[in-house]
Amino acid sequence: MTRDECKKLLMIIDATYPSFKVENATETLNMWHSFLEGYSYEQIMQGLKIYVATSGSDFAPSISKLISMARKPKELTQADEGAIWREIRPCIRRGIYHAEEDFEKLSPMAKKVVGQPSQLREWAMLESEVIDSVIQSNMKTRIKDIQRRVLEISAMPIEIQTMIQNTIEMKKD
């Protein structure tokens, strides 16, 4: 977000919330811009629109609330752990002979959860009852953890996301 876009955002908040008063305009603009420069104007405006529509508050949102609201659509559109498990379970059934082939057909989230094709093969060798209880429970917990981490990272400014991605890639090498 540019400084001018941040200024425009503050003017919109000021017009929307009569109780929102800025004491020192330059200092406030500098502070808001320093926190929001890693986000697009569209993202933060979307967050403001969601806040206005859903909060029921007469008070202007904080910077952190705008960022939180901006990621709401992503939170709401994440696949639930049951859907991801239903995608993985048939691959486990076929895992002894078709692990690599089935792994490649999985969605990116399911691939993150499984990790590698050999994991499908290992699970396929377990008793069905173990798969449908212990493995399923562990997988749902892992799915929630991955989704939470993805949301946390997506809420961060782009330069921080890039730094995290670079660190992850360095660990792979």
C-alpha cells in the first residue's frame, strides 16, 4: 500500500466513523503506512468493508483488526479437514501399488499433509481400523495446524512472507 493509498484509507475511516479523530495527521499516517505498506490497498479496503458490514461497532477498526478482516475470506474458503481426509483416504487404500501416482493427483494442501508418496504406502500397510481412527485423527490435527500456519503467514506483509519462504527453501537444500 502506498502512502497516498493509506491517506485515502484514513480519510474513508474518518468519514465512516465520526468518533475517529486523528490528533497528529502526519504521525498517524506514518504509523499506519509503516504497518500496512506490505499489503495491497485492495486487501485492506476489503478488510474495512468486512469490518463495517459485520462488526456492528461504532468505533473505527485498529490496524490489526483491518489485517484480520482482510484475511477473513481466505479463512472461510479453506477446505475443512473432513474434505481433505476424504481426498487422502482412497489414496491410502491404493497406496501399496499406486502411491506415487495418487500422490501427484492430490491437492496442494493434501500433499502438504501427507508429505511424500512413501507415507501413503506406509499407511496402506496398516490395519483399516488404525487408519480410520489413529491416522485420521492425526491427519485432521495436522490439517488444522497447516491451515493455521498458512493463515498466519498470509496475514504477514509480503516481505516477511518472502523471507519465510526463502528460509523454508534453504532448509530443503
